[in-house]
Amino acid sequence: MRILLTGSQGQVGWELARTLLPLGEVIALKRAQADLSNLDELRLTIRAIKPDVIVNAAAYTAVDKAESEPELAFLINAEAPRLLAEEAAICGALLIHYSTDYVFDGSKTGAYLEGDKPNPLNIYGQSKLAGEQAIQASNADYLILRTTWVYAARGHNFVKSILRLAAEREELNIVADQIGAPTWARLIAECTAHILKQSQQKRQQGGFVSGIYNLTSAGETSWHGFAQKIIELAGQQGAQQLKTQRINPIPTTAYPLPATRPVNSRLSCQRLQQHFQLVLPSWETTLQLCIDEILSGNC
Ligand SMILES: NC(=O)c1ccc[n+]([C@@H]2O[C@H](COP(=O)([O-])OP(=O)(O)OC[C@H]3O[C@@H](n4cnc5c(N)ncnc54)[C@H](OP(=O)(O)O)[C@@H]3O)[C@@H](O)[C@H]2O)c1
């Protein structure tokens, strides 16, 4: 099986470049080798590789910057996935793509189901929704995995930012009225490997159905609760230089950003767990593993 992976230097892409290896020949491409803003070259690259599976971990993920760069965000998050789906259909490949809770407006009381009506609040969410719709409209076999609040030992993310700030400041103010599930990039990659394997078997046997699945850690918290847990676990695991004494909960209105965020980012993962027989661990369990890795300096 030839697996073409885009965005191999991102949080999820970096993990995928490792976890997919036992499944076949992984052609892991970074931005310079597969630039999603250059559609003509991207098409030639796919045609030269002739993959059995395309895993698209590349995306325009700068949520606030997207407000001032909508064309680039739509090119990378909507037009490029459209092309990937068209090419997947031509060469008979399965397309695995990632999306986000930001396709929703957060006004639902409970966790979002895959079939709930999207209504993105910002350009990033609109561009990701347009990408989902382009893939759904194609003739490709596809899986769209929606996830939330991604972090990893590598890359730029909330965990790394909080550990850095905790070494500098005695007091932190963190938003407490947005609720979601912090999700470790490695969990996403490991689950993707299981999903990919099962899906390829079903495609060969004729029982595969394309669709959207939510994929996050179990449980929920606020950014404030997430920050508290990061500092608590780092302290328990012997992190030096933790200066932070107080983490104050603040409302979103006290931390204005260019892009509006949904207050409810909770996604129900029942469908994925039942369909692929996967058990999703709590966000605290995976956070501990990631902080272990960061503090051990292996990244
Ligand atoms: N991060 C989150 O909290 C979050 C939440 C929900 C859903 N998601 C979705 O999950 C997926 C993976 O996100 P992530 O957290 O791994 O993102 P990430 O760490 O920001 O990685 C994105 C990758 O895309 C690459 N990229 C950007 N523009 C590109 C282009 N024009 N051509 C090719 N590659 C390009 C980046 O390349 P460089 O390394 O060169 O910059 C980077 O390696 C995305 O679909 C994202 O929308 C993420």
C-alpha cells in the first residue's frame, strides 16, 4: 500500500509519518514537496506517486491570521482538498482528511454529532467547512475526521505555551468559558492508522462507506482547566522553574482575538468508537504522556 502524506511537519503530520509506517510505503511530504497553495504542482505530484491512500494533514491553521488572509485559507483548506479528492477518485485512492469543531457555532447545549448543522463563526471554520463539502461532493472514497484543541510535544500549541509562560509568570489569566476536549496529535495519528487499515480491508471486500467522524479525547474541560492540569502535571513530574502561583479564570470577552471562537467545542465520538471499535482515552491520560515526553527532552 502506497500512502501519500501531506503536511508531514505539522503536529498531526509528524506523528502520522511514524505511526503509518507499519501499514505500507509512506511517502511523507513537507510543504516544500507538496505545497497545497500550488494546485498544478500538487496534481502532478499525486499523479507521479499514484497512491492507494492520501492522508491530508496539511492545513492553513492560523485561525486569527485567516481573518486577514481569507483567499489563502480557502485555497489551502478548501480548493486543495477538492483537488486531492478529485485525484483520489481518478486513481482509486482513499482520502483521509482532518477537520475541526470550528465548523460549528458552539450554540448547541450538548456535544455535537457528525450530522449537526454547521455554522462557522470565523474564516478558518468557513474554509474548513468548504473543504469538507468539496470532498463530500467528489466521487472519492473519503473519511473526514473532525478533531479539537490539538497539542503535541512538537510544534506550536497551548501546552507548550503554558509551560513557557509558567516558567516566566507568577499569575496567568486564562479563558474559562470555552469548553472542549484537548486532543494529543499522537492519539489522532494512532487512531488514523487503525481506521485506515480497517477501511482499506472494507474497500477490498466491498463494504466501505465514506463519511465524517468526530475524533477527540474523552472528557471535556475549559482552556482554564486545561492550563491548570498542564501546570499540575508538570509540577508532579518534576518540572523545574514553575513560577505560576495563580491561574485566574477569565471570560472570552476579556481576551479579544480577531477570530470569534465557539464556546462549545464538544464533539461526540460515539460513532467513531462503535464503527471502528476504538476506545478513546481521557484528555488527562494523554496529556500526562505528552508532558512526560516534553519534560524528558525527547522532542
Ligand atoms: N491545531 C488544532 O488545534 C486543530 C483543531 C482542530 C482541527 N485541526 C485540524 O487538524 C489537522 C492537523 O492540524 P495540526 O494541528 O497538525 O496543524 P499544524 O501543526 O499547524 O500543521 C499544519 C501543517 O500544514 C502545513 N501547511 C501549511 N500550509 C501549507 C501549504 N500551503 N502546503 C503544504 N503544507 C502546508 C504546515 O507546514 P509548515 O510546517 O511548513 O508550516 C504544517 O506542517 C488540520 O486539518 C487542522 O485543520 C487542528
